[in-house]
Amino acid sequence: MLEKKRIHAVFLAAAIATIAPACQAQNTTDWLANTYGTLAAHVGNTARSMWVAPNGVIYTASMWDEYEGGVAIYQNGKSLGSIGAHGEFQGSAITGNATSIFVALQPGGSYGSGAVGRYNRTTKTRDLLIQVSALNNQPKVDVVTGLATTGSLLYASDFYGNRVRIFTTDGVWKRDINISSPGALALDGAGNVWVAQKSEGSIVEFSPTGALLNTIRMPGGSQPSALYFDASSGQLMAGDEGPDMNIKRYTLSGTPTLAGTFGIQGGYLDTTTGIKGQVGAKRFTRVAGIGKDTASNLYVLNNPWGGSWDLGRNGGTDIHAYNSAGNLRWTLRSLNFEGVAAPDPATDGASFYGGTNLYAGTAGGTFVANTVDPFTYPSDPRINLNDRARDEHFGQLAAVGANRILVASSQNPDTFYFFHFNAANGYIAIPDATLPGTAFNTTASVRDGFCLDSKGGVWAGLDKTGSIYHYPLTGFDAGGKPTWGAGVPIRIPASVQPLTRIVYLADSDTMILGQGIVGSTDWTSIGTRIEVYHGWSAGNTTKPNPVITLPHAGAKSIDAAGSYLFVGYWFSGSGQALPNIDAFNLATGNLDATLVNTNTAAVDASSALDSMYGVKAYLRSTGEYVVTKNNVKGSSITVYRWTP
């Protein structure tokens, strides 16, 4: 876009920034939130169900995986590839036998929701379609909620049909068992079927002919989310998604009785063996799958809390493998479908807060905590499927004294959610406020940019107001909850309208405004004009210096720290993916460096950005810049480290 001429120095700086060739920075490249950093080896996105073959090959089903098939295959802590298309499966249920796997499908093609596909384990191709449920028009809910096989029979839970359906493995219907809201299934050595009723806290046993045999009433609050019959012990294992967050083991001789548990009572929310929210070897979140192999290794699939209406954006994949003595052998972990984590100023950038998870370390990092407590805060917007946003996995963070403020938002948001932390709740992010919302006295969507600054101040471009509103932080109560003062409007400079991004650096009183695309109705995109205002709060709201003209179209996310603006791109005007990060000098406007992948053997950094707030930047006390970028393809977060 043509910028308006102001003074010669500004024009010259912008012109230099436009024509200067990108110089490769001497940065290092790392990754977080996935066990493996390359696309070939990475752990797939948001596994929601699991089946383990006798030889220890693991099959997981996901509703969406941007880079590979929705059924991921693992063995001995390594990826063996995948099956199907990336959006082929519902993710709600999977089972298998010696030759095939059976997986609940997303609606599409000639079938609707409630369909199950049979796939050949050798060829990895679908060779049969079975329509389990008559409810075939529900793309955003789970219809088939359990699958199990024995011999030549396939059992399938038709949740809304209130029945368990029995087919041959060749798809011939045999009979139905009527039971309300059936979920996970397991078949014992006698051919009896055990059916979880998650919302009722019950597990019901039926004979092969459908006769009711037994009912297990689990402890109050329990929600059986996964079942597995352990032939070696003759016990039924039940994953409990309720407050216990563990696996319960029931003996099945005579009247079923609780024989013991596996996992810490209270899981990741327990405070006797760790910090509330802290994940660990037996500190489970949601147990979504249980399996064993012939060597008595136990495999547990977790779903960290956090999700949205499309079910493909839960808290990520978390598979634990244990030996026969119950000791942890290895883990496989990935980010949710997409998100970004902000470096934590309180740790000088050593830890990283996403919208729902906390990470630390390097080379994949450590999954430290799931910051959602669904029992204390059941209305947390990060797990409210009726919330107006798509998901809330993009984190912004401010550390003010001993207090932290977390803002979580979605991929392309116009709504932002605020949280705080305190010692009593450990790593749990406590819900506080929503913008727009009553705490900020507005119903206007945030469509002209948003920023949480380092002093806890909030800057928001409210839709159709023509103004940037500044909500100054006024303090914290005894529990760490922040409050903000009334919004102070500042007119958006005409030269940068339509405004689409705001970054405010409180320490240097620098405001950075990104212009949208003139004439476009797409308020989520960035054009090529970025204005930098030094002394904004001191009164300079009309004279940008410098003005940066981006060398590429298709910028999607920006952030700034110290002396630099960092820009991530979606695609260039020619359709070319631009996965690298440009670093512009905030004093001169020059493109000083481009952060590139310097570790291609271990890290994939190829994803172009398709999220508005998918880049976060922090300047460490050492002079090193830490820049995180959402890596959609790799279900991970790319981390660039650069010292100019």
C-alpha cells in the first residue's frame, strides 16, 4: 500500500525497509509441545481414542490432523505413520483385530455421522463402511462413542440411539442391546460386553445374547471414559474422567468389586504429590484410552483439558507407556491442533504459557501443567463448548510483580478471556473476565487489534468505534485477581485505518499499529503498512516514526519486544508459503534480519501462519530474543532464539 509522505527521514526509512534484502539471522531453532520436531516423526494432533494391538502397535483416532491421516500409528515411542485423510475420522472410538481396525468416521461423502469404517491394517485402506446410527446429520458431536471386537463380532455404542449394536466384522447386523447413553466398551473372556455410562457413573454388563448381568456403581462423581478387559488378571480397567482422574480395576468373579486403582488419586489436580495442575507419570488428566500388549506393558491415552465445538482442538495428545511393574517407560505428547505459548517474563522466558497448557525446556520441552480445573471452574470458557470462540489455545501473558495475567484466545478471535493464578491453585488459571464483557463495560467485539502489555494494561480496538481503548490495570485483590479501570478511547490514526493489530511496549512507551487490507471485509488480515509511535502515552498519537512497509503481502501475526517487531506470514501474494519470521528495527524501520530454520534435521518450521496471534516475542535479560510461532503442521510450537 502507498504510504502518505510525512518527513524525509520517515519516508527514507520506510523505503529502505521495503527494498532491503532479508538477511539471515544467526538464530537457533527449537520446538516445544511435541515429543518430536520433524513432520515425519511428530506426534499427531489430539488423539481422542486408542486401540493397542497385542504386539504393542498403538492406533489413535483424531478428528483433525493438519499434516497426516487422522489415525496415527505408534510403537516403542516412535511414529509408524498414519491411516486415512486428515479430516476423515470423528476420533470418538476405535478398535481392531488381527487384520483390521474399525474407526468412527466424520460425516462426509455418501455417509453421515454415526458411520464406522473398516481399514485393512496392512494396506491402510478402507474396505467397508458400516452405518451404525440413524442419527446421520451431527457433524459436531460424537454419535458412535464406543467400539470393541471379539472373534467375528463388532460391538458399537450408538449414543443417541440408546443402544449397543452388534454386527459381524463384515458389517452384517445381528442384534441390539438397549441401554441409555452408552459409551466406552470392553469384551471379557466369556464374551460378555461391558458398557460405560459416563454421565451416570455406571458400567453395565450384558451377556452375549443381551441379558443384563451386572451393574458397577462407581464412586460419586466418577465418569467412566475408557474401558479395557485385562485378560492376564481377569480384571476390568476403567478410566475415570471424574475428580479421581485415575484408572479403577474391578475383579469380575462373582459380583464385581473394586480391586485397586492405577494412578494418583485426583490426577493432575492432586496437591499431596505435586502442584495443582501439574501433570506427571501417574498424574492423569482425562483418561481417554487404555490398552495392553502381550508383554504386559500398559498404555494410557490422556486428553489434557481444553476444547471447543469442533472436537479437534482439545488439549493435545498424551500417551503414557508403563512396564509390567507400573513404571513409566516413555511418553508421546503433542500440542492441540494449533496454538502458541508466550514466554513467561517471571522466569525470564524459561517457561511458556499457552491458552490451556504450560511448557518448559528445549528440544520438545516438558509438558509441565494443564491449567484448566473443570471441577472447580466448570464454566471456564476454555471447556465451554457453547462459547462463542472457536477454541482458546493461544496464550498471552503479563507478569506484574508476583502476579501473572493470562489471556487466552482462539485462532482468529474477536473475544478474549482473562485468567489469574495464585498459590492456593498452583498452576490452575482462574477465570476472571471476558472482553467484550461486563468487566470492561462493552459489548463491542475486538476487531481492530488487541494487546496485553507488560504492565497488565489492556489495549483493544473495539469494532465500529474508530478508537483504541486503553484499560489500565488498577491492581490485584488478595487472591491475585486483577481489575482494570474504565476504558480511555484514543482515536485510530486515519493513516493506519482499517486497523487490525495493536502491540504496545509499556517499558518504552512504543505503540505499533498494523493496518488491515483497505477495501477488504476480512478484518483478520494484515496489509503491508505498520506504523510505529514512540511516546504514545506521552501524547504522540498522530506522528508515526518510522513507518514500516512489509516486503511481503500476507502478514498474519505480529509481536514486538525490546527493539524489534517480529512478523509472521500466511502466504505471499504469489501463493508462496513464508514460514520464516522477519525482524524489523523499531528505530529505523529496517528489516534487520529474518529468523529461519537452522536445525532442519530436528525441527520442522515450515508452517505458514493462519492465526492472528500466532507469534509471541520476549527479550531476555541476557539480550536474547525468544520468539515462538504456531506450527500447525507439526502440532507444535517453533521457538527461535536470536541475539542481534
